[in-house]
Amino acid sequence: MSIPTIKHVRAYVVRGGGADYHDQGDSHWIDDHICTPMSKYPEYCQSRQSFGINVLGSLVIEIEDSEGHVGLGVTTAGEIGAYIVEKHFARFLEGARVTDIEKLWDQMFNASLFYGRKGVVINTLSGVDLALWDLLGKVREEPVHVMLGGAVRDELQFYATGARPDLAKDMGFIGGKMPLQWGPAHGDEGLKKNIEKLAEMRSRVGDDFWLMFDCWMSLNVEYATRLAHAAQEYGLKWIEEALPPDDYWGYAKLRQQVPSTMMVTTGEHEATRWGFRMLMEMDCCDLIQPDVGWCGGVTELLKISALADAHGKLVVPHGSSVYSYHFVATRHNSPFAEFLMMAPQADKVVPMFNPLLLDEPVPVNGRLKISELDKPGFGVRLNPECKLHRPYTH
Ligand SMILES: [Mg+2]
């Protein structure tokens, strides 16, 4: 058989939502007083956009093969990512066979090792990897979940991330994860407000609905421990990303100190098998949350997941919509998935990468049938109404 080869690689930047889901307009819950490591500066406390959370924008990668199939990948990396794809990674991709995914990952990772390893470079590599899996799926006319070994369940069940867990419950989700609003800089008064918010939500959703706090790297061990113990009374299921991602030692300590019924979760800003190896070998958490668009793509997520399985840890990827769903469908240690509520008031279900993709499936009554994913590749298309900007060529 003849295997198609890669002919063209193109990288575009798009503004306004999409993979850079923080790039939203005014009055969106995702930019309304969420606690961050920058909250200690009063001028950057109210809005994450004020310190630049949306500075990158979405990176869109197209990889076209010798038969005219086009693979699509998206991530958060903007113009820096577009430069890396066009000026650096394209040399490995063009001319390679569409099946050379493992080799291409290794070449891109090792060739960028001197300036890469984590962050925007691995975001970029992840986006390319997603485009490669999408392309291979289109060549083989198979969904990505089939190429990953096939689904182990008939449907996915979701928890919702957003400001309104009470509304998420009405929409059929199994849990709701709220952003923490106050951190160490706001002292005991802020901690009290955090707990009041949790108590209020608990009173609205009843005893059995999951409630979680997403702390977005904003706390320290002492504060996170106090928060966890104060939250126990209200049945907090997990405390997420309480500490900066590099503080593996802090996470290990925190996991020992939280109530035994509460999970410590983290990993959305961690990358590669080596980063997650640190989290697992140091026993930093109970559940890891790699983002398939940031951790190294599907190729790397499979390795991270195998490592987690051997350590008895759950893998529930951060956000990333269909790119996660195809993976979650195939793993026994991914029993549920995250859905980011991107409606400005978190009061309805809209596609997570809105408006960038077409055919993006969304949960109905908190669930998604795997059959909804039965299209070649990841099964999504670029919305032609999104304005693509190609800042570099090669
Ligand atoms: Mg999070």
C-alpha cells in the first residue's frame, strides 16, 4: 500500500474565543474576579485579562497531505506558536508519511529541547500532534478514538466548570467546579467569603452533587490546607491546582494534609511524561488533569495516562473539548470528562471552542454518546467565518 506524505503545513492565529478560551469579551464569568498568583497586586485582582491571560490567542494548524486530506489542530499559542510551526517544525513534517506520528513527535520535541520543554513550545507541539492524528483519521476514515484502541464505554458523562454549579445541576451534569475568588492576599476575610460561596452552592444543589474549587495556582500550602478543612463540612470533592505547578513538594505535603475524603487534583499546566512523572512519583495528587492541547498532544497523553494507570491515578483531561473526548472514551482510568461552560453567565451549554469549530459536539443532559464522535479524525471543521491570520510562511 502507498502511504500519503505531508505536503504543506500552515499555521494561523485567531482572536476571540476558540482554543484560547480566556480570550472573551466583557462581562464573562471567566474573567470576573478569579483568584490567581497575580491577585496580590490590587490592580490585577479583578480581571485576568488585565495581566494578559488572553495575550496569546488561538493557534490553528493545518497539515495537508499528498492526496488532499487536511488535518486540523488547535491550541493556545498564538503568533509565537505560528512562528515555531512555520520556521522550525515544518521541516520535519513536510515530506514525512502521515503515519510517522511517533517519530515526528520525537523530532519536534528534541529539536526544540534547548528552548522548549514546557509552556508555549509544548502547546505548539501539541497542536501539531492533534493535526497529525486528525489527518491520519481522515486518511484512514476512522475516528481518533478508534485509532486509540476503541471506546470502552457507550457514552461520556461530564462535570461542568463555571460560575454556576446550581444551573449545571439543572442541566444534567454530575458536578460543578467553581473558580476560587479569594486568595492569601485577602486574608481570613477572603477565606470566609470562599466558604460562604461554597455553602451557598451546597444549599442550592443538595448533598449528592459534586462541588469542587479550581484555585488556578493561586494558593500556598498553609492556605490551601485551611481552605480544604473548612470546606470539608460542605462536601468539597476536590481542591484543584491549589499551588504553582513547579511546587511538587508543596503538592505532596498538601495531599497529606487535606481531609482523607477530599481529592487533590492538578496538572493542567504540566507537560510531558517527565512532568507528570514528578507529580506521580512524589504522590502530589489523586487525579491528574493534563490538557491534550498543552501537555504534548494525544501521543504524549497516552504515555502520561499509562504512567497514571500504573500509579493508580485517575486521568481527567482539562477542557479541550473533542480533543479530550476521543481519548477519554478509550481509557478505563478516565471515568468522566470536564465541560467548560463558555456561555458568559454559565447558564447554558455552548460549544467549548465557540466560535472556532463547526460540528463540535456538546453534552446533552450532561452526557455525550460516543456515536456522536464517529466521524473521521476528531470530526470537527474550522468555522469559515473566523478570520484566520497567517503571520509567517516558510
Ligand atoms: Mg483548572
